[in-house]
Amino acid sequence: MTDQEYAKRNQLASAPTKSWKNIPLAFLSGGAICTAGELIRQAALAAGLEEKTAALAVSLSLIAAASLLTGLGLYDKIAKHAGAGTLVPITGFSNAMTSPAMEFKSEGIILGLGAKMFVIAGPVIVYGIAASVVYGLILWLARL
């Protein structure tokens, strides 16, 4: 098969993206998640919690909600329609940790749940830490 034949088959097999639909849905779903977080924050502040404690309540609530929705099989259904908006960092990361943990739980706690839980999220952690070191060095050098 030539490169041209392969490109033609690939183009026929790939559905064109509907950005006119996907971008607004991602914006609205991501905005809804962030709005829910802000509502939780405001409720925590109104209940008398300090700013840092209210921020912790938001993080824990969004992580728990995303994990629960993943466990119930609803997060993927929401993501199918909402698109990239569900990848808001904290909920997307929670989903990325919960999905493999559920998938590999039958292999045991250590080799299944413990080892496979980081299959998807592991590279995010590694590159996030590496990027923070590089950015920290740049900031430190800029201040010299």
C-alpha cells in the first residue's frame, strides 16, 4: 500500500470533527464544572470556613463527585457528549485515577489496583513535576 492509498483510507475511516458543536459544548461543560466548584466554595465560606478550608472543600467535593460518577459509569457518558470540558484538571485527573483502578481491581490490591491506578495518570504526574522544576529554575534564574 502506498502512502497516498493509506492517507485516502485513513481519511475515509476518520470522521470529520464538528468543532462548531464540540467547542461550545466543551466550554459549557467545563464552565458548569467550574461553576459548581465556585458554588461549593461560596457555600463553604458562607458556612464560616476559612478560605483555605473552603478551597479544600471544593477540591474534595469535585474529586469525590468525579470518582462517584466514574464508578457509576456516568462520567464517560457525560464526557461523550460534553467533550473536552470534562477534562477540567481536577475532575479529569480523578477520572483518570478511578477508571484504571476499577478496571484492574480483579488483579488484586497490590498488582491490580495499586500498580495499574497510575497507568494513565502517571505520565501526567511525571511531566507535571518535571515542568514545575523547569519553570522554577527559569523563575529562579530570572530573579538573579
